[in-house]
Amino acid sequence: MPVSNRTAAVAALAVLTLLGTACSGGGSTSAPAGEKVLTLSAPADVSSWDPAMGAGATSVVYLQAVYSSLTTLNPDLSITPGLASGWTYDTGKTTLTMKLRDNVVFSDGTKLDAAAVKANLDRGRATTGPTQSALATVASVDVTNPTEVVVKLKKPDPGLLFNLSLVPGMIASPKAFGTLKTNPVGSGPYLLDLSASTRGSSYTFTRNAKYNLPVTYGFDKLQVKALPDTNAMLTAATSGQVDTGGIPMSGLNAAKAAGLQYKEMTGLILGMWIVDRAGKLAPPLAKLKVRQAINHGLDAEGILRSVGGGSGRRTTQMFAAGSPAFVDELNARYPYDPAKAKKLLAEAGYPNGFTLTLPSENAYVPTLYPVVAQQLAQIGIKVVYKPVSTNQITQQYLAGTYPAFMYTYTATQNWIDASLFLAAGGVFNPFHVDDQTISKLMEEISVADEAKQAELFKELNTYVVDQAWFAPLYSSTSLLVWNRSKVKIDVPDTQLFVFLRDYQPAV
């Protein structure tokens, strides 16, 4: 994603609501006395009700109301049972055996069994889209008995259970496969009321009487309003049109004036991606001290204030705060120090600096680019920008067209993140740099137990920061707001997402 105040805000809110804003059911527009109703905003419309289509990140807001997933993602990013009551891996971590609950019924009356799970996973693997990508390591799914499936993997995949807690692990009734795109049939806590919904505008849900998983939900009705414009989201929240939703940090004073409760949520990580680490296009970038000089030469705190409006927190690492890989002390690794940056460049063999060609675009925060150029010029690096059209940004960035670029990233699960931007074959490693230390650590992580994985992830993160593979500047923040008279939300500051179960009636 290119750098953008407005777009970054929407994307951050998409992550913010990824697991949290769809949390109850609704039916008619007027509620009977005593009925608890929650109305919330979502930053985009639902793209499809079919889990096999993968849907976009914001579609999880809608889909989690009507579907249950095989596993459950917790606030600390640990994984616990969902439709699968338990699971085991073989010693090589390539065979996953999942036990299924035997008392789950889809809303159409069909019983959940291993055949239904296999049908869903096989369908997801065969359907082009995000779900297919998330299940790419799956070689086969076999039914051993009505309550057990065996998933064979092509190679160990520590991100699989995480993915199975989201859309790829949502299980639909096989009888409804033909109509899932417009009419979902799952085993989640709510039902979509098509008669009370307007495509592209608002969706109403009612309780699913057949739902019987352990997690409980306090509201009787839910209405989700699709508001893709951040100003519209702010207006809806402050005027009482919705009870809860995400807004940009710029709306804080308006939220306070409206008497709304609020919580800052971590969003996108903004920084320079130094992808040509072997120096194919820009030979100086192959030098560690050059990459470290760039980190010391960018005034992250100043950029946060001037470009980000102060809505964020300084970070030097690409992994999310609160995740196992995160090491708080690393954020002090690269203080702004132009003199030190110049010294590092001289020690690397560039006492007079060098020229670095970077891409730029004018659709998003154009003020960022001259700031970066000015600060790098102060340490001897002359930046020459080549304009890139908006619709070609991601394609060119990930094709190895440029040695570095300014970019934003939404950190999630450590293994998935590492696979994307650290692994030699990762799509966010366009020059396919194969660092043997990184490869060895990822190989060890892939077969380690959970406790050992956390230790190894911290080691991996520390190594990447020390090697200056990136020059992160800050992690942006957005706001989750809610009407305190109707909604209660109590989550720790380190929680990355607000979950469906976190929303409860105030009384």
C-alpha cells in the first residue's frame, strides 16, 4: 500500500475492525422493548458472503457474524479451539489432525462433520483468491471419521492455524455452496436478514437459534453500515447514527465533544523498504553501514509530527507491538543522528555520499517525499524521484523495479509477516535476497513448539533490525469509538484487534 493519510486511515480501520465490529444480530429497524441492539460502521462494503472467495479484510466484519471458524484467534494472537475442538501435529509439522465438535449444526439444519470441513477446505484451495493463497501449503485433506480430518502439508506452516481462525477457516453448509455469494449459511452466532438489508449500504442480522459454540454474544440485534469515507464514519459516530466504529485520529476532539468513549488502536507501519539488499540496482545498499546510515538519517519523530499529524508511535521494527516477535528495546536502536549517519557512510566507502533513485506518486501525501529527500541529502544521499502512476505502484514496487520505496504495511501474525517480507520467496522481498541467518531461523521456527517459537521470533526480529533490512518510521494509530451508554469494550493496550466477543452491552 502506498503512503496515504486518508487511504492509510481507511486501511488501518479495516484492520481495526477485522475481528471486532461485527458482534451481534439484528432484524427489523425498530427493536422490541428490552432488546439489545448494536449499530456499527464498517470501512467498506462486503465483497462476497462466500468464504471460498476469500473476501477482503473488511469483509471479515460481516462474515464473522454468520460463520464460525475452525480455530479461534485470541487477543494475544494465540490460537484456541473453534469448530475444531482440538488438534495435533506430527513431529515434522506436516500432518495436522483436527478433531471436530460433534454438536454443531448449520443454520439450514445440516450437521457439521468432517466431510463438510473437507468440502470447504478443498473448495477454498480450488478457488482463486486470498483463501487459496492462505491454504497454499495444504497438499490434501482427508476424512478419517465423521469428526476427524487430516490435513497434509507440503511443508511446515506455522501460520496455518492463524489463517484457519479467519476467512479461510470459516465453514459453510455444503448444501448452500451454490448461493453463498449472496446468501450465507453458516454456524455463526447470527443470521443475515436479507429483507432488512440494503446491498452496499446496511446489513441487518438476527440471532441464530442453532448457534451453540462456547463464546457468547450480548446483543440481540446487529446492523452494520458500510461507510467507506472516513468523514462519513466520523459523522455517523458523533451524531449517534452508529454505536461504535473506527474514525481517524483527526476526529479525536469531535469524539470527545460528542461524549464518546475512545481507544487508540495501532495501525499501519510506515517506512522505507530497502529491498535491494544485494545491491543489484543500487550497489551501496548492499553495505550494512549504508542501510544503518539511512535509519539514523531519517527523523522518524519529526516525520510522524509533520506528515502523520502525530497519530502514531515510533518503531524500528516490522513486527507488530504485542506479538511474540516484538522487542520493545529495539525501538531505541536508531535515534535520529545525522552526524553518525555521515560517519557510517564514510566507513562504508561513501564519504561523498551517492545518488539513490526512488519512486514517488502524487495521489497520496506528496509532502512526504521532499522531507525524505531533504533529510537524506543532509547525510550525503541524493534522492532522485521517478513518478509512478497510482495504479502501477504496488506492481512496480514488488517487481524489483526500484531499490527502495516508501510503503505502509499492516503487521499481523509473525510467521505470515516473516514469510511475506523476509523469506527469499516472499512477495515483499522482490529481489529474493536469501539471508542464511534468516533462512535458518525460519526453518527452526517452522518446527519449534510455541514457547521456542516466541524466543526464535525475537531473535529473528533483532537480527533484521540490526541488519537494517528496513527503515521503519512509525506505526500509525486510529481510533475506535463507542457510545458508553450502550456499549462496553474492555481490552488491553497491547491487543492488536478488537474481537467480536469484546463488544458487550453497557447494562
